[in-house]
Amino acid sequence: MPSVEPPANILVTGANGYFATYAVEDLLERGYTVTGSVRSARKGEEMKQLFARYGKRFSYVVVPDITEPTAFDQVIRENRFDGVAHAASPVNPQPGGTTDEYFRPAVTGTINILESIKKFGPSVKRVVYTSSCATVLHDQEGIQHTEAHWNENVLKTVEEKGNKSSHREMYRASKTLAEKAAWKYVNENKGHINYDLVTALPSYIVGAPMHNVASRDQLTSTNAVASSIRQPRPASEYTDTAYWFIHVKDMAALHSAAFSEPDAAGHRILGVAGDASWQDIYDALNEYPAFPKVPRGNPRSRGRPDSGSKDWDTSYSRRLLGREFIGIKQSFRETEEYYQKKGWAFMP
């Protein structure tokens, strides 16, 4: 399939999400026209205000529930899209949910939009689907993860444990099943669809939110990271990997490049900038001016490179970016600085 170049019209689903707002901005900056799907008109108007400087190149449509079988039919039938960035995902159940509550919305929400494009979107040439690097994770010792790997281990674990599986296991399994379903659908419908598929697999995304955040409580995953950083741990764990991470701007840039790069079709793009140890994070946040309540750990212990990871083959991702990833220091300090500007404690 040919690439999708500006000023092509791209539908971005879940456009008001933390990552998706950056994806929208990056596409607009490159000259694309963007239509964002949101769950309510109120969210859409907030997006219009956020991207007012781009004028008519940004618009929004309301899709209240992406798990409805015909959720995207009208949107795709009434617009001529050249590409679709599917960043929307169903709301995850609270811990304790059943396998069906995790898996069915994740899979059906993905297949619904692919089916809508098949029926009503003959102009769509490429779909870029936001999955997760959790779909690649492998427990083999010393392995370097590539886009060829699949997290079969978590599927086996959840099959054995059923509803007793942990929230993390359920989440990872749901992401794996949904992405597998997307690839299966595209492969089984060759000859009946006009588009190809690219999947983008982010690790833990860091960086200041762009969208409106009214209270600290809305930043649930970032708050969880802050709590984990403050948690006491023995010195023997300081150099352990804390997080595989990627800056939100890099992940957005990879999404845009997935449209414009002709050979991206069929790729699973690994969004892993590096592996930050606890000590790397301590050192980044304790650099002058230091942030309050950050543990010091052992600053003399050897850290990792600021970006890059021996655990992940990200050579293709870096080729798409055309540069190295944003590193540990900038990524984590920007996140903390955002809290400070809002008057919130990063580590209460």
C-alpha cells in the first residue's frame, strides 16, 4: 500500500486521551487534516479550543461507545478518510473484574472499527492501531524483544487462572488478544479491504499531559508511578529496571511516521525508549533543582544509558523517528515539573 501523506484526512479515535492529544497535534503539525472521535460534545469542544490555531484542519465527531457494533459506521460513511489512528480503548474494569469484562470490550472495540472501514471506508489506505508492548513480553531469560514476539505466556496464565488472574495479567492478556484479533481480521479479509495495518506498541508513556486535567486524581497511572518511586526498597534493588518507558512526544511521532512511511505496513512498532532503573529515576529527579521527597538511593551506583535498551530491538522505531529517543532525565523531570506548575505534589 502507498503511504498516507499530508494533507490527508486522518480519523483519530479517543482523541481527547492523554496520548491521543499528542498524536493529534503531531499530525496537525505535519500538515495533516484530523478528525477526532470523542465520547461527548463537551470533550469535543475542549479539543477544538485546544487546537484552534489549526483552524478547520481539526474537527471532531461524537462516538459515545466504541464497543457498539455500529459505533463508527456513520462517522466513516459520512466522511472521506485516508487513514485511521485507532487510539481509543474501552474503560478497563476495576480489579476483580471477570475475563469477559476485560476481553470482550477490548476485542470487539477493535474489530468494530475495522469492520466499519471495510463496509464504509474505501478511501482508507492505512490503519495505525495503538496496542501495547505488553503484547510482546516474553519470560525467556536474556531475550531481546522484537516485533515478532507475542506474549503467549500471559494468555496461558489467564486461561489457567481464569477470573482469579491479577489486574495486570487481565490487562496484558486483553491487549494481546485484541491485537491478535486485529491482525487476524486483516489477514482474513485481504482482497475485501483497501487498507493495510500497522500497530504501535508503547511502553509506559511519560511526559506532561496536554489535555485539560482538573485534579491530580485523574492522573492515576502517573500517581501510581510516583508512589512506587517513594516506596522504600533495599539498596540491592536500586539498579533493577523500574520501567520501560517512552516520552509521549516520541510515541506521537512514531504514529505519524507510521502513516507517512511506505514500508511501515505490517510492522509492529516498538515504543520503548529505554529501561529506567530506580536509581536512574532518583538521579534524574534529584538533579538541581531537586524535587522534594525523592529518595537519593546510591548516586554512585552505575546507571543505564539515558535512552536505549538491550532488552528491546528498537532499530526500526529509531529509523522512523530519524533520531534517538528522548531520554530518562527529560522524560521524568518534565512529568514532575507539570505537577509543580499545577500546584500539586508529585509525591505527597
